[in-house]
Amino acid sequence: MKFVDEYRDPRLAAGLARAIRETVTRPWTIMEICGGQTHSIMKFGIDQLLPPEIELLHGPGCPVCVTPLEILDKAIAIASRPEVIFCSFGDMLRVPGSATDLLSAKAAGADVRIVYSPLDAVKIAQANPEKQVVFLAVGFETTAPANAMAVYQASRAGLGNFSVLVSHVLVPPAIEAILSSPGNRVQAFLAAGHVCTVMGYLEYEPIAAKYRTPIVVTGFEPADILQGIYMCVRQLEEGRAEVENQYARSVRREGNIPAQDLIKKVFEIRPRKWRGIGEIPASGLGLREEFAAYDAERRFELTAAGVEESSVCISGLILQGRQKPPDCPAFGTICTPERPLGATMVSSEGACAAYYRYGRLRTGEAKA
Ligand code: SF4
């Protein structure tokens, strides 16, 4: 398949791994931001190709993982109302809230539907004027344009029975939160190629300069990730701290301007709570006041309830790169993908789920 097979070429990967080995002279710690990159690293054994000097840490870029329990509880409460058709991407249905999940609510009779686009939810609202149709709008900057378009179209059509439950998060504030935390170990980042396809990488440049930390915009296939690591290692070894673009086949420095304009038209920046981490200032999106009529939290007058995470779960430390899944005593014992206790086991893109799926059971095993 074009744009996939050539980036999975074993000879290309071996050449990049050799280039990394020939460049590195001392230990470096690099974080991949995106859960999709973590998944690729585990699936293709990329960590096992690296020299022992390179340690990979797994970042907070799994949107399912960082969606707070409170949002899931609100989603389930809304979905359980008889007048509601609740629409979501499929990966959110099995994510447990504090007591149950959307799939169980559906089994109990709630009208919960999987859609492939928020615009499908708008069409469902148009076809069911007697119902309230709610879409669960979660994710990073990648999904924000389509969610903004759904709200914008509903507004243009004067749809009174459509709303969105929003839990959007933004990558740059999370990078700053990690870099400014007292226990930070990250010395370079692989930024997420799909996020930068929308947003570009202008906003990463002041962060790289302020924290003297290389940031390389990187794709998701094995050769992409190895090349991104190689570009980070070269910067680190040469004492540079710049933003570079490995994923040039998709990302431009300024990003997708029409998509950014649409996001700005519908959403504004807000503080946002990240599951496992807590609130990060200016790290999320909420609907602008002029679109408040489409805010499901207002429409259904929901208030936030305090929800406790499992006391054994260290997913917050994992999402900040301070620990790894096998460091958790619950990993693979009382916490599994079938019965997740915490944020990083709930989605296949979460670090705990990726380690579990690809059999990385002990710290250090990756390089054995
Ligand atoms: S294994 Fe489970 S309990 Fe442990 S950190 Fe991961 S998600 Fe949390």
C-alpha cells in the first residue's frame, strides 16, 4: 500500500537503526507524544532496535486515555435519558466511567450509536426531530475541526436538537507541563504528525527554545519513528534544540489554516482536566458563548461530580514519562485491557495496553 509499505521496509529500518547507533555517544531520553506512536513502537519492536543509550518514554497523547472519568459519567447519564440518541466513536463505548460504560448503558436500553463522523450525528438529529441527539466530542487537535464543523452546520441549519459533550485537549500545553514538572526526564520529543497536520508546528518553536528541548514532528510507521528518533539524537548530540519536521509528506509549518480557522470560530481555549494528570491551564477547548446552545453540559444541566481514580494506578506518572507500565503492581494482574483500572489501560493506544498486548512484561525487557 502506497505511503505505508515503503515506511515498513525492514532494510530502511535497519539502516536508520544503524545510523542512530553510529551517532549516539551517551544516554538520551526521548518521549513519543502520541499513543499511536507508542502502539507502533511496541508492535514493530522499534525499542528493541535501539542502542541501550536511547530510552523511550510514552507520552499523554492517547485521547481515550486522558478523557476524565467525570466526562464518561456525564456521557452515560445523558445517554440513559429516554429522549436522547447518544452518538460516539466506537473506541469510547467500552471505556469505563466510575460505575459503568456506554456499552453497558446501551445493553440496558439506552439509544447509543457508533458513528464514524460527527457529521453523521448531525444527520441523525435532522432525521429524528423528536429526539435530542448528543455527540461525544473528545480528542486532540486532530478531531477538533470535524467536531467544530458539526456544531457549525447544526447552527447554520438551526438544529435545536443537537449538542456536543466536549472534552478536547491540546498538545503544546501538555508538553510544557511535562517539561516544567520537577521530576521531568524528557530530553527530546517526537511530536504527533497528525496533530501537526492540522495545527502546523509554529507553536512548538517557542517551547523548544524556552526549554532547550528538540522537538521532531514525526509520523507513525516504523521508518518514520526511527527517523524521528535519529533526528532527535542528532540534535541532542550537536547541542541543538530546534523543531524539525520528519513528517513532511503531511505537515507544513503553518498547518491547515482553514481547519484552524474553523476551530477558532467554534471553540475557545479553556483549562482542561486530563485523566491521570489533573488540570492543565489552557490545555483544552470549549464551545464559544455564541455556540453555547450546542453545549450538552448546559442543555442537560450537568454538574461535575468528584470521582476517585484507583489508588494503585500510576497512569498519571506514566503519562508524564516518569514511570513505565511494568512499574505498576497492578499491571497484568488486577489491571488488564478487559478490566482496566486506569487511564493507560483503557485504550489500545494507551501505554499499559500496548505493553500488555505486545508482551512487554518487565521494565528493561524491551532491550533484552
Ligand atoms: S497497569 Fe492499570 S493500574 Fe497500573 S498504571 Fe496502568 S492503567 Fe493504571
